[in-house]
Amino acid sequence: MCWEQYYAVGGALRHIDFNPTPGTLNCADFPASVSTAPVQCMEISLYPAYNVLSKMIYPSPDLRRDVMCIGGTSQWPATIFRGIDQWGERYGYLLVDPIGGAIGAFSHADGISTGGQARTPICKLPNVEHTEQSFPVLFLYRKEIADSGGAGKFRGGLSAESCFIPHGTDKITHDTLSSGNAIPTSTGMMGGYPGAVNRYRFARDTDILERMKRSELVTDVDQVQGAREELGLRQQDFAQNPADVYAVLWSAAGGFGDPLERDPARVAADVDNGDVTEKTALEVYGVVLGDAGATERRRKEMRARRIQGHKFAAKKLEGKQKALVTENLAIYGNHYGCAKCAQDLGPISHNYKSYCVRNDMPIQASNPIVGDPARFIDPEPQFRQFCCPGCGLLVENEIAVSDDPLLKDVEILSG
């Protein structure tokens, strides 16, 4: 909360007491896991806190522009490798590229692609040539990934993927160390979609060396011919030989607000820039490129589809909005209501989500980069959407295990 006091938060810190509770997320009891390290646990703790604080300050017009969605270092896909380098010496290295992260969407603007960590004043990716000079690797590419940023009225920043092969050595010995590969950890806010998950891709015995002899560059690991291998998230001591191709993508940032509220001109610019694919523009943003009339019709159809088959009493709340709680949720008198059409969403003493149309979708619907979570976890995760029964506006999203109760993310305290 003291963001303006760079390097001088000691005064605020003296007014805070820390009382960790055993058995909670960042104070595990035996035999619970302690995540991948204190650093990972720090990320798990901080980013939900950012989300909570953003929702707390949003109702204030003066503070609203400080709202920011969760960024792209919400979990870190570590790549630890070692061996004998190009000079015959022992070496070890942690691939630092994921520090490039992404900045989450704001309440008034898009996030920043590969913008680093929001809490780090100076945060930048290492130079590829310097990494190659220092260690026995050759990068095939490092690129930002289309559709990785969470969709929304304002889009989350994109993340990137680094891909390399051994160079000047017989092999590289790897360990992976990651979380956030099955379920997005950079959740969106107030209807915004989450960013991409972390992802490892590994291909053995490929034709990359033959391609390089023919001066053929690759721009994606899927372009090489070879045996695909699914890497574990705690896989130790596996070898990467000179013809094996390794790629790691790190999580992107969450989006803000209903994607169907995004300016179609912004979507068209995203497609032109390679940030969003035409498929996502059509299926998530409801934009028919170059046709304003068709875009308006498609968005109307998509809103109607959200509430189709659900029966809710249409009841409009009267009077002016008392307060804007989130981007799409307002208070009228002592009731929640849709911020756009004033549809009644229940008393403020209740969970407004219970009065919305709820659509449960597979987690893959949350972001095009999310693969099958069953590769890593047994529980079935859901991407839940809560829509206004009156106009189909997307009020909020929620990522949960299928049998989890509704999350009560807003509570109004009187007095």
C-alpha cells in the first residue's frame, strides 16, 4: 500500500505484525509440501494479496487507476542446468528469462508485455548473446506468444518463450522446478480472463542440426521433427543432447473487464501486431475484423448465449447507483445490481454470484495456451463465469476445483 515509498517502507513495516498460522498456504505443517522454495511461496502469497487490495480500492474513483491485475511472474518455471561448458569447465545456470514476466491489465489500460515484475523497479531479461557467450547453449528463438495475455476490456501483457539447444558441449543436464502449469495463476479481474500457464516443451532426436546446415531457421519448437516428451514439473537429471530442442514459456498476465466490452479497434490492432490471433478475436472478443455491423451482431449473440436456458426473474433496480463496487457490479440502495442495466443481483448481505447466471466451462476455455490439466493434477478445475441475467454482461470469473463452493470475493461492511 506504500508503493510511492521506494526503498523507504521501514516506517510502514514497523506498524505491521506478522502472525503466520500453521497449516495455511505459506506456513505448511508436515507432511504438506512447502512448494518449490520460499521464493515460489512468496509469489503464491503476494499475488492474491494484490488482487484483494485492487478490489478494495476500486470503489474509490481517486484510487481506481492504481488497480492492476496479477502479473506474469505469479509462478516461475525454473530451468536449472549444468555440465561441462565450451571451455571444458564445470558450470551451473538458472535460466533467468522468465523474469521478463508480464504486467497485468489496469482498470484503464492494457498491461505491459514482457514488462517484468510490478514490484521490481529494474527488471529485465538477460541478453541472449551474453547467455550464449557464457554458457554452452544456442538460442533458436525467444518470442512473445500470441493470446498468452488474459483477454478483457483491457488485455493482460503477453509472456514469452525461450527455445535453445546445446552448443559446444556433448550434453546439458537439466532439472525442472515449476508450479502453475496445470491451472492459470495469473487470474483476471472483474470479468477479465487469466493469462497463460507455464509450459515446458521438449523434443528429442530432432532434425534441427540438419535444418541449420540448410540455413533453415525455426520459429517454433513444433516445426522440428522428433519425439515429443512430456516433462515433469520436478524432473531431475534428464539429458539434453545436441539434437534435442528445449522450450520454456512463462505465465502471462491477467485481463481486466468483460472481453466483449473491448474496443473493436484495439482488437484489430492486437491482431495486426500479432498479440491476438484472428480465432481469439472472433471467439473471445466477438470481433469480426473489418465489419462493425457483424461485430455488433456477434457480440449481441454471444451475450444472449451466456444466459440462454437459464431462468431468472427480470427485476430492474430503481434509483441512482450508490456505489460502483467493481467494473460491472454496482450498489443500488441495499442491493447489488448490474452496473450496465441495473438488473437486481441480490441483497448486499448475500453473494451476488448466486444471483448471476453461472456457466461452468473446462479450464482450457480460460486461455488458449492452457493444455490438459490432467497431465499434472487429478482434480477437475473449472473456469466459472458469472453473468448478468438481464444483459449477459460478464460480471466476474472464477477458477476453482469442480466441487469447490462459490468464492465470496465481495463483502460490504456497514458503518
